[in-house]
Amino acid sequence: MSTSNTLIVSNQISHLTPEIWSIVNRNLIRKAISEFTHELLLELELIGQKEGWEIYKLYTDIPEVVYYFNVKKRALDHLHVDHSSIIKMKNDQETQLDALDFILELKNTLGIPDDMLPTYMEEITSTLHGAAYKYKHQKFCANELVNANFQDIEKAMTEGHPCFVANNGRIGFNMPQYHHFAPETQTSFSLIWIAGHKTKADYHSTSVHTYDILIENELGKEMVQLFNQKLITLNLDPEDYIFMPVHPWQWDTKISTIFAQDIAQRYIVLLGKGNDQYAAQQSIRTLFNTTHPEKLYTKTALSILNMGFMRGLSPYYMGSTPVITDWISGVLEQDTLIQQTGFTMLGEIATVGYRNRYYETLGKTKAHNKMLSALWRESPFSMITKDQKLMTMAAFLHLDNHENSMVVELIKASSVSIEVWLENYLHAYLTPLLHCLFRYELVFMPHGENLIMVIENNIPVKAIMKDITEEIAVFDETIALPEKAKRLYVKADDDIKALAIFTDVFDCFFRFLSDILVTQGGYSETIFWKQVAQCVTSYQKTHPELSDKFQRIDLFAPEFKRCCLNRLQLLNTKHMLNLADPVDSLQFKGTLKNPIARYKMDTKNTKTNTSYATTK
């Protein structure tokens, strides 16, 4: 190996040092203790108290190995674990913390099937690797991120999904590919373009985005002409083909070999690279056009294993995606309250999908049938004014290397109180989710990475949903849906419907936001949840016509089912959820006390709170 190549390889692993590895292992064990205990997978023994902390002991499957740590308990059975207090004892001797050992020491307690354990451990290792890279290369501290641009914030996120312990797997990337395609590496790349024969490829779009117009907008007239000429040179008719973007990794690793027969028979023709550069977003297969930010996002199939799923895109779903976009757009645009809150979505306005007939016979849900599709999604830059900026809602949970909170710094920069800031945030985020649930029984997957917040004067003013068509459901079967959108119907009882708020909002986001505001901002946890209750109450008081639904889908119920995401992943880390029947796939264990239940009696006396901060 040449000196220059050795230097490149050495730089690629420069984040893998004893010091950094120790830090990220300690942080991941802290998260594992908190989340596995939250899901009732671990039982802790209280052994004492000290200076406001409770001291706990954790026994493992190995008698000679135990852990000690300090905890502060929050609502929703959340444990705020002091990471610096974690001690591992083996045969009464303190020993080094190691996240992989932690999993092995508790594999029986966690109930990980033997055939899934190696894959889960690989995801844990990959999560640690990514965390080490992010720690080493952190570009902005929390207060600097407040003034950073949309993409710098996107690339600076370190945590991934707040609930999942193994949340950054990306199994399939080798080291150079990780450095080229992971969002935190600050890189960009061109897309590969192919032509798919119309006997196997389809294009679908909303009415205003015809194929010719969209492709020309994406590629430019000259590139379209160049690609057409390539087909003509091969004695092929461009009218018989559909142009499709492909992630470079997907082409090199999957398409060029698994679809070799189609390439050989010229059902697939390699056209070349486009001119624009793209940056991977947190969701890694969603790509932002850095050359022209106003252009559409491109989302491609990417057959890596990440957080319990192979990240493909089904060509069979692509036909319904624009139909669903049109339907939801119609719902949101005609609704007065939705318009008042500014809540909107990034429409998935066009799709391409290619079918492989060999694998089709084995079942359309197989991963091999989700390798060659793409969709185009609207850019959020078309939805803001010059005085507004964008950031992922995941930023509200971001802590820098010094454990400083971005959301606390954002609130400081806003010059309003935490209470007023939260009122505005809840109005922009929670109120429209409540309305969609109660008015239409339409629910989203509104976790941090799926929301883009519009910020003005450092205050949230509206929320933009993304990943719409794959991650929504309609519970009300009396609502008329277009034929191609009927896959959105999900049969569920009222308790499950309420989990769209209880689990997806309260437990998977507010639980963590509240802890940060208490720990970093000195805010009251009680007041936080009271404000959430007031937001719900305010909405319900202004919509008495929905009172029957408020009773049936009771957000002030004393408790609700504990939905356990890690239990799902631990059972099958390769395919944790049946997307055709997601409700039946869920894992429940016990219940959680509802932190806003105590405010139910205040409903009649609570005045509607509309003191949202005005922006200049």
C-alpha cells in the first residue's frame, strides 16, 4: 500500500481512539440502561440516595458482573442516568465499560434470539462507530448551531432515534462508503441515472408534475438530450424508457449485479452521473440537492440494514404515493385550523419504480423487490419567508460534546421565556396533530427526524411533516379515500388510536424534551406537562363538536399502553415491523401513567390560551 493510501485509511479511522471509544461506550450504556428499563426489560435494585440522586444496582446474567449508577426519575418512567456515575464491577473489581459486553451480559434478560444476536451486536458496533466519528468531528457547539444553516444542523445531529439503543446501524457500508455517504461526514455526491424500459418501469406523479417537465427540471435540458443520445446510439428509442435516479452505493453494490440480466438485455441502460450534488439527510436515503436547494429532495432505495429495516423502496407502493400526496394536500389545504397553525407537509409529488420479475414470484414484500425505486419530495425552502429558517425537530433533543442543549440555547436566543416558547412550539406542532387525529383520524409518525420546524426570531412558528406516504394511517374507514390510497386504512380500537399521541409524541419525544429542559434549562417538569395539557384542553374547548371523540380517544386517561420499540428490534433486528399490519406487530408491556391525566378535572375551568409570541 502506498504512503498516500495508508494516510487515507489512517484518517478514516482517526476517530477510533481509546479516549473517544470510552466516551461513546459510556454514553450508549447510559442510554441502554434508561431505555431498556423504561421498557421493563431490566429490573433495578435501589440501594441508596445521595444529594438528590437515587443509587441503583443492576444485576446481569453473569453473577460476578454488576453495574451501579445514579438516577433521577422523571414522568413516563424515564430515567435520567448520570453517565459519569456508571460503574461496572466484575468479581468486586471495577472494570472498563464496554457496550458490546453489556449486551452479551444481558442477552438472556433482553431476550435476543441467538440467530439475531450477531446482527444486533453489529448494529451496536456501527452505532458506536458513528458516535465516535461525530464526537471527533463535531463542528458546532450547541450555541453555534442556533445560527447555523439548515444543512449544517442536519449534519450535526448525533443521536438518531431517541428511543432505539441501536439506532445508527447502516450495515452494508464499508469504511470508504461510510465516509462518502453518511450525513455527518459533510460530503456530497452525484446520483447515478439509468433508463428503465417501460415494460418494467413506471412513472407516477401528481397532475402538475408530468414526466418530461420533472426530468428536465431535475437534469437540465442539455443532460436530457445527452442521455437520449446515448440510447439512440445503442439503437434504442428514448420513448420506450423512463429515466431513474439511483444512489451510487445502490448501483455499485446491488443493481449492477442483482439486475445484471436486465442490464445485459438493455431493459436497464446506464446513462451516467447527473450534474447536481446531493447530501444525505439523517434518514440517509433522502438526499438534499446542495447545488440547487430549491429543487426537489430525491429519496432512493438504499439496501443497507438500519434500525430494524432494509431501507428499500417498493415499486408497488410508488403508484399510490402521488395519489396519497394529493389526498392529504386536499385535506390540509381546505382545513381552517390547519391553515391557521401553518402545519403543512412536503408532498411526494412523483415516483419511479422498477420491477424485477425473477424476485417478484417470491413475494412482493421481499427486500429484493424494493431495490430499484425513487421518489421526489418538495423542498421546504419553497415554504418559508426570507425572515424564517429551517431546522430538523431532532435538533430540539441535540446535546453537544459538552452536554449542552441546542433547544435551551435556542430559547435563550429567542428573548422569550421557556413557557412562552413552549406555547408557540406546542401550537405549531401538537395542535395540528390533535386536529388531524380527532377530525380525520389521520395520524403521522411525528418524531424529530420526520419534522422540519420553521423558526422565526428563534421561535417555532410552524411545522412541516415529511415521509408522509410511508408513515401515515387513517383509522376512520368511513372517510372516503381514493382507490390507490386505501392501503392507508388501519383497523384499530380507540386505545390504539390514542397512542398516536401518547406513544409517538409524549413517550418518543416529549419525554426527552422535558428531561432536557429540566436538566439544562432549570424548567419545571410539572409545568411542562401542564402546558401540554393546556394545549390539549385549549384545542378541545374550541371544538365541542368533537366531544364524543374526545371521550372515546381519551388523552386524559389515567394510563396508556407502554409501546416498546426496543423489544420490537430485539426480537427481529432484520425486519422488526410488518408494514402491512403495523398495529399487530407492536410490542406492549404494562402501562405508563399519563402525565397530563391530573389536569382532566381542570378542563371546564381552563381558559383557552392563545398567548403565542408574535414575531417581528
